[in-house]
Amino acid sequence: MIRSLYIAAKDLRTELRTKQVLNSMLVFSIVVMVIFSLSLSDVLSDSSVIDRLAPGLLWIAFIFAGMLGITRTFASETENSCLEGLRLCPVDSAAIYTGKAISSMCLMFIVEIVTVPVFMVLFNYNIPNIPVISIVILLGTAGFSVVGTLLSALTVKTRTREILLPVLLLPLLVPVLIPAVMATGKILAGEGIVQIIMELRLIAVYDIIFFTLARMLFDYTLEG
Amino acid sequence: MENKKLKILAFVTTALVLLSMYMVFFSLPVMRSGAGEVLDSSFKIFYFHMPIAITAYFAFFIVFAASVMQLKSHDVKWDIYARSAAEIGVIFALLVLITGSIWAMATWGWYWIWEPRLTTSLALFLVYVTYLLLRQAIEDPESRARLASVFGIVGFVSVPLSFFSIRLWRSAHPLMFGEAMYGSTGGGLEGSNLQFTLVVNFLAFLALFLTLFIYKSNMEILKEEIHVLRVSRR
């Protein structure tokens, strides 16, 4: 476990030195929010409409921004044959996977911490239950990075990885996106944690199953 | 000898499919409502819909099993099975969506609603379409087999999960057999003639799948041989 944290720390350190991916993710998600806000400017005054749109809009922004980051998790390792170097590290390949998943999760959290306030400003909207909604976002993001990291390793050697990864990822994300969007919607409608326990449980199950599965299968994606 | 068996299988399949068509269109009794008025025959599509759906699930299970075996044994034959089953399964899954939509238009008045089974079937279809896309994008046969297997396993596991997640909504899809977990049952099928028709359809589509599967994998084996010959000639 501590080894995967080293990998994650290494990734985050290189990322914070260049801030290439993080900046583009941040700007992208803000731009997405601006576009949504512009295109929906007619209904912005009607908070009941925003209530119903908000969960979808938020998650679209998170997912799109996350896609940008997740394509880079392994693509950044292809230069100077870093991937081979990484595999030569005296760590389990599962540790590499876990580290990568943690680092991409951290990047997404940073983006989300910025996106949510931007959303609240642009849509003149007040999110009622911040702690509960952070649990939903946390679990949902974990599910996204768990699957995304595996597929990122899977597609890293293909010719069209930037196009292929989102296409592969979205159908697999259906089971996490639906409960996440529904739980977000319920919280925005003023319900508490008791009403969304079902959704939270589903997302947690998804996270656990895919984390275990991906750790088992990850070794095969890097072979050869 | 192998060839002869295949021909027999193809012949049996053709006969079964024709028989099932005949039974659905000509020998089924007219549907009547409780009050005795004649209902429209849109329900008949069910006899295609359900067997195709089960066959598609079966095909994807083969993809999953073959993927596991491929990762374990690195034998090219499992890769061939996986890709043959996936291609046919995608076609069957598409047919499920199409037949279901036609029925839904006739009965509900919409081609599509966001509802557990429909969404699960759609997710299933998309997962395996992307599986084929992934295969196309990788050139090296060995890594293609390996990476596609990983995706085949992950994709198969995601399907039951998406069913459970979508079940948070209320279902409108009729359940023909067993107790409804939610919503209402579709009434079930009564009368031996109807059940027999369904069984024949099951057999017909299963036989169709097997025939296509065997032809397809034979073709893929030949392709592999050609590939080997080409490489060795260089």
C-alpha cells in the first residue's frame, strides 16, 4: 500500500511541476460550465429547472474533465520509455495501478473543488448539503478513476488512444453514473443521507468490485 | 467429415428457423383480451425477442469465459472463440433492441424509454460494440488478444451492475415468467401451444447462434493460417 502511495506521490509531483494536465482539466471544466450557463441563460432564473438539470450538468463536467486527465495517466509514461522504467521498479504491478488510480483521483478532486463553486456562481445556485454531496462525488470519482486507469493502461499502446478511451470508458461507467447522478439530484432536492443510502451502497459496491478486478487484470495490460 | 457435420447443422438450423417462423405467423391462436375481443398481434414479436435476448447473453458469456481462458493459457483458439462470439452477440443484441423497440412502439407508444432492462440491454450492446472497436485499434495480434480479453472480462462484470443500478427506477418492462420483483407481471404464457412455440424459437435461435459461431470461428482459424503463411513467406 505504501508503495502505491510512492507511485501516486511521484505522479502528483511531476504533475505539480508542469501543471500541464491539471491546468487543462481546470480550464476545460470551467469552460464547460460557462457554455452550459450561456446556453441555459433563459432558464437560469427558474431554480426548479436548475434543480433538475444540475446533477447531470455537474457530472458531465466532472466526467469530461476526468477524461482529459485519465488519457494522460499512462500516455505521459510513454515518452523516454518511462513505462519500462516503471515496470522495473521493485513493486508489484498492482501497486503501480493503485498509485496511478490514486493520483488521477486526486487530480479530479482538485478539479471538482474548483468546478462546484464555479457552478454555484454561474447558476446562482445554492447546494444545500455540502458534506453529503462530497461523499457522493468522492465515491463516484473513485469509481471513475478505478475503471479509467485500467482502460488507460489498456489503450496506451493503441494508435487512437485519445479517441478510443472515452468510447470504451462510458459504457462501463453506466453503473456508477446513474446512482451518482440520482443521489446528487436527491441531495439537491433537499433530501438527507438516509434517502440516498441505496445509491451510495451501489456506487461503493461498484468501486470495490472494479478495484479488485482491475488490480487482478492490470498485470496483463502492461505485458509485452 | 467435419464439413459434413457442419452441413447437417446448417440444414437443421434452417429447418428450425423456418418451423419457428411458421409457428409464430400461422399456427398461433389469435390473442383475445379478457372480454373476448381480438387483440392486435404485436405480442408475437415476443417469440423472437426473448430467445434472441437469451442467446445474446449466452454469446457474451462465451466471450467472458473465452477471455478468462485466453489470459490463463495464451492459446490463440480462445481468442478466436471470443471474437467470434462477440461479433455474433453484438448482432443479436442489436436485434433485441430493434425487436423490443418495435413492440414498445406498438404497445407503449414510444420506441424508447429509460427503463432498467432497456438501459441494461443498451449498455450491454455498447460494451461489446466498443469491445470490437478496441480489437480493431490494436495491430499486434498477441497484445490484441490479451487486451481484448481484459476488456471482455471487465465489460461482462459491468453488465449485472448496470442492471442493479438502473433498477433504482421503476420498471415498465413486462416479466413473462416468475414473480415480478417490481412492477407488474406480463401475465405469463398459458396453453401448451404457446409454450411449445417459444421452445421451438429458443432452439431455433440457439441453433442459429451455434451455426454462425462455428462458421465464424472456422473462418477466423483460416484467417490465422493465412496470416501465418504470409509471415513465413516473407
